Amino acid sequence: MSTGTRLAGLLLLTTSLSFPSVLYAQSADEPPANAEEPEQDAEEIQEEPDISVPGGGIIVTGRRNRNPERNSTQVLNVLSEADIARTGESDIAGALGRVSGLAVVGDGRVFVRGLGDRYSLALLNGLPLPSPEPLSRVVPLDIFPTNVVASSLVQKTYSANYPGEFGGGVINLTTKAVPVEDFLSVSFSISGDSETTFENSLTYAGSDLDSFGFDTGLRDVPPNLQAFLDSGERIGSVDLATSEAIAGELLPTNLVTLLKEGNERPNYSGSITGGASIELGEDTYLGIIATASIKNSLRNRTVISQGGSSDLSELFQDFSTFITDENVLVNGLIGIGLDFGEHTIRWTNLYIRDTLKTSRLEQGTDILPGFDGFDFQTQQTAFFERQLIDTQLVAELDFNRVNIDLRGGYARTDREAPFNTTVSYTRTNIPGDPYGDFFVAYFNQLSDAGITTVAFDDLQEELWFAGADLSYELFDSFEVTVGGAYSDTTRRSSSREFRPFISGDVLDDSIVPALGLRRPGQIINDATLAGFNVTLTEASPFPVFDAGIETKAGYGLFRWLPFETLTIEAGVRYEDAAQFVALDQTIFNTPIAGATPTNNNNDYFLPGGTITWEPLEDFQLRLSASKTIARPQFRELVEQTYFDPESNRRFRGNPLLTDSELINAEARAEYYFGGPNRISLAGFYKEIDNPIENTLISASGQVLTSFANAPSAELYGAEIDFAYGIDLFGLGGTFFETKQLLLLANYTYSKSQIKVGAGDISPTTSNPNQLAALIFDDGAPLVGQSDHVGNISIGIEDTEKTQQATILLNYSSERVTLRGGALPDVVEDPGLTVDFVARTEIGGVGTPLELSFEVRNIFGRDNFEFQQLGENRIEINTYQVGTSVSLGIKAEF
């Protein structure tokens, strides 16, 4: 068997790729009946990306061009390994940010056509993944390094073989599978940015393994606290001795004391990837691929956060927070594949661990009533651990006219945030106060003097998935696919936040503030416990929640070619889901009352269809329509407070949320010039009932972000995508003989608006009959939607070896990130960023080497998030980003 034939056998496409728009499906070895063998135009032959999705697929070889974007019956974009490498991004979220209509928001959340991550669906090899983030239903895609991904498919129109939670689109990542030949590669890179590298930063001692993304056990729940948690008692009911024993464990010096670090080191990353292929017999090959990598990166930010009057003309709050984040990403993948004849079985095992060690020092002034003239200094130390373990077994069986696709998997995610500590110091500036001129940590739990908290968060989510699909080619131009899927996701979320209170007798109370002059790790020591009373309160009334969703689905679809220039694909999916969120009543000996449970039990018929017509050679038109849904995410339902370290905000859910329903329509024209050259123009429209939007609420003196169903919304827009390669051999000389200029550009215009009527209701826990007009403004855009998103890539590449230099431009216009309530909405302005990426191989040194050089954010575009009313503006989450430079080397053996 030739290498090319083996490769073709491994590269299985999605069901939606099964029929090209103009040619009948056939086996890899059979030409069309009564047809001449087409000549092979070298310009049009392209390597087919490896794609594995629900429904399996067959490879169509009748068309000379294997471009899946052209051959598919659906609207999609595919990033192959070469496309991903061209961006130079280290994680898949960054690479996807170059796709038309996509924008990356925050920590790896991908927005498709202006719709938030709740409207996106992320799959790995066609199977769903649980999220390790309480703030996201979709796995943050920045935790997937590009070295484990063979391709990334973004499908923007719905087909019934995908789950019904399909709003903006589905993102399917296919991991690397059976290699064609044995290989081993090792890579290493260093990088830095102008805000962090060789500059001063903050840190805290932590454990010896922090720089590798692991903890030595130092952050385990301390024994006295664990005994209390196991007892089922409430913190207010324990005796003083127990309270002090717990309090004495909450502020260990090496976990809560900030340290200044000078001349900060560069970032680094390294990876090793290898694969082997073993011939077991005729047409039978066993392959294994394994990869492991680590990436450690540091980032400094000085975030400006302000609060103002109703017209934003006066500042009531003005804070600056210096933040140093150390992010460590460790991953490993082992894939075993068996290729026998036309069949492939792949077993994929993935491990990803993403940790964030954050050190923060906030300083500022609050002049609201009760705080007038007070200065604040707050320090925070935290360690966020996110971990994903996933195992999948996929069988893609091709029996000529019958194709069987079987998938099963188990995944578990964990997120722990132990010893998340905030210590607030206050300088009252009160004349005559002996401590008025000093920053003091007042452990009196009074809101006007700051509060010290120590939190232990723990989240665990498990997902079981199984699916089966059968495709049958009734005759050359008609294929039917039926399938079913089952998934069961359960989540347990615990958040225990404790607040120490120090008191004494009448004489002692006058000197209690003197304790607050100390550094955090020295405040509650043996002397304090001996001379004062230290008690605790717990902040959250609802500390532990259980949540889950069980989904059962079945679908059928057909693909029909009534004649050679027309393809029709249509199908319907039935989906039944039972979703619940409930407070765990068993953690306390006395049951808890007050939390509102969620029970969303709904079923839907979700139809979708696409017509593809090729009126002229190389020119095709598509028309698509569908109905889909978007369910509330667990974090949007749970009445717990979560802190997001990226946006510096606290979130709390609304258990009264309901499903959103979407009507989707799209029309598209595509023209292919040959080779990689193409242009497409599309228009799209979405109507959404009960879209979920974020809102502002006030709880216990804190302003939090919550969620509510808006009555309805619509989104419409257009996008253009262009790719063109120009051979440069005509310029003369040996350098240009194999060079080409590659131009890639895409632009998406989208517009959205919320529709609110006078009597519309948006239920919240505080008011189930809340008028929607008091939360949402009629005509306001959806959260996260930019009117304009564009990408331009200009590069010179060698067609025969690895050698390229590319300039990348990315632009996103302003988008709402947070509803402002009575104040204007909070707006983010991403603006324009410019990057440069270069790669080249080096010969003549024995071992093939590849060098890479990157400059990101060349012009130093900063992060701007603000509220504005007329000429008045206050900053909400604004900071300098700086320019980063990276240098890497990769060796192939």
C-alpha cells in the first residue's frame, strides 16, 4: 500500500462532507461510471485535513480538489495543521481568532458571529467535553496547545448530526491520529513582553512545584477545617476553641504574603511529540502518537477600575490593581489507532492541566457615603487549578455503501481554588485616631473598613457520552444517515468562604487595630489566639450545589443529488434533555432553606437543511435554514458567587433561566479560482427567543454580575472571505523560484438588538415578575457582539520547504461586556492588533531544525473596558498590554 493511499484511508470527513456539490460519491479506487479519468492539476490537489466528527464520513475522490470547505454541504471553515502553524499561535483559541466571523474574548472563549460562548459548541473528535471553568459551559480553547490538534473545523450552519445546542456554530477539534511514518520532534521557545520581562513583579512563596503547575500538598484543606466540614456543623455554632483552631490555619505566611520580584525572567515552553506506525499485515496498520508539553508564562497588568455618579461626571471610586499572573499549561496526549482496510479505530487519551498563580495589590480611594476620605489597600493571593482528563474510543467503519460510526467517551474536569485569600487594609485619615494615618487590616467585618476572606472552591464535572450513526448509500446520488446520542453530565460545585473576626475585652478592643498593622501571615499567630477571641463567619449561605443534564437524541438526514449541479441535505433531530441545579441539603446537619432549584425538562424537534447549487463551474450558491436551541449554563443557574481573575468580576447565577430558541438562515455565494484561491460572500440572520444576557445585581454590599432572559433578540450580518496565492517565480533569481505570496482576508459585519415590550417579564430570584424593561434597553446590542470583525494575513511562503514570513492584522470593534443597569453599559474596545510570524528550516546541520520568530501586538494595543456617557468616561478594566517577542527552535528526528 502506498503512503498516499494509507493517508487517504486515515483522513475521514464528517457526514456533512460526504457528498460534494457536483459529483457523486464513490470509493477511493473507483472512477465514476462511463467517465474518463480526470487529469490531475497540481495546482488544485490539496492535502486533505484529518477531521473526525459525529456521523463519521467517507472520502470523495471524484473531485480533484479536496478542499472540504468547497465540497461540504454545509458552511464551514477548516484550519489544517499548516493553517494553524501559519498563525504562529501556541493555543487553538488564538488560531481560531483568525477565522471569519470569530472573535476570542477573555480567557479563550470563542464568539461566533457576535454570539457569546453559550451559543458555541466545542467538540473533541466529535465528542463533547465538560468545562473546567465555572464561568463557561464551553471548554476555554486556550488550554488546547496547537501541537496536539490536527485540524479545527468551524461549522456555521446546523446539520442534524450535531447536538441541538447550536447557536453561532460548532467548533470541532481533531487530535492527531495514526502517523504515516515514524517521527520524533522536540521544540523549545522563550518569550517575553514589554510589561513583564525584566520588570518588577509580585509573587508569593507557594509550594516548590508551582512553576510546574502542581502543588506539593501545601494547599490541601487544613486538618481542623476539614474536620469542621466533615462534621456538618455551621461555623456560627462551633465553640471558640474550634473556631480559633480553624482560624489559625487560614493565613499561612507562605500562601498569603506578597513578595516583590525584580528583573522578572522570560517565559518558556517545551514539547516533545513522537509517533510510530507498525504494519501488522496486508492493509492493516497500528499507529501510536504521543505528545507532552509545558508552557510557563508570566504577565503583569496594572488594571484601572473606577466607579462614578449616574452621569459619570464624578468619580466615587478610583482603584489601581497591580497583578502578576503566572500561568502554567501542562498537557499530554496518547493516541492509538488501528487502520485496517477502509476502517479506522482510534483511542485518544488527553490530559490538560492549566494553573494560574495570581498575586494582586490594589490601592485606591472610595468616597461613597461611609467611606469618604478612606484609602484602601487590598492584597489577594490565589491559585486556580483547572484539569481535564478525557478518554475516547471511536470506530469509523466503511463497508462501501454502508458506513457505521461508533463513539464513546468519558471526561472529567476539576477546578480547585484553595486559599483564595483577600486581605483589605484601610487608612481612615480620621484626625485624632491613633491609627488614622496607617493602613490597618480591621478584622471587625465592618463594610467601611474592608473585609478579610479566605475561600476554598472546588468544582468537579463528569461526562459520559455514547453515539452511533449509520449511513447507507441507497444509490449513487442518494444517501441516508440515522443516528442517536446519549450524554450524561453531572457537576458538584463547592464554595466555602470564611471571614475572621478578632475581638477582646473592653481594654483589648482598643489595641485590636494594632494587630492589623502586621503582614497577613503574622496577624493570626499563637499570641493573637492566646490574647484575643478569634471567631469566624461564612460568607455564602448556599455553599454546595449539585447540577446535571441528561440528554437523549436521535436524528435522521439525507443527502440527495437530483442532478450534478445540485445537492440537497436536510434532516431533523429530536432531543430530550432534563437539566437540574439543586442545593445540597446534606452538607449541614440542619437542612438549608432559601435556594431556588432549577428543573428544565424540555424536548425539541430541530430541523435543518441546506441547498447547494453550482450554476457555473467553480461557482456555487448555498441556502440554509434551521431551528436550534441554547440551554442555560450551570454557572448561569447556580446561586454561588464566583470570581473571574481575567475580568476582575464576581458572578452569581439565576436559577429561573430558561432555554433560548433560535431560527437561523443564511445565503452564501462562493467562487473558486483554483488551488487555494477563493472568495465567498454570505448574509445571515438569527432570531432568538429568550436570549440569556448578563445583568448587574447588588448582594451584601457587593455589585455582582448575574443573568436574565431577555424577551427576544435578532442578529443579522454579512461576511466576506478571500484567499489568493501569487507565484513569485517571475521575479527571477533562485530565492523567488519556489516562493508565493499568500493573501488571506476576511471581514464580518453583524448587528444585533434586544427587543423589549412594555409588559415583558425577565424573572430573577429577587423578583420572579421582574419587568424586562427595568433590566434591558430596547434596541441594545447583545453582550459580546462587535459590529465589525476583520483579519488580514499577508505572507511569503516557500512551496517546497518550511519557510514563511507573515504579517497578521486583527480588528474587532467595540462590544458590550456587561450591562450597566441604571448606568451606561460596560464596553470593551479591542481595536487593531498587528503581529509578525516567521518560520524557516535550517539544513546542513545533520538534524533538521526549524526556527520560529514572533512579534505580537507590535504597536502595543492596550486593553480598554469602560463606561461612557457623552464626554464623561470611567475605566472599568483598562490596562496596558505591551508587545511580546518569542523565539523558538524545533528539531525533527
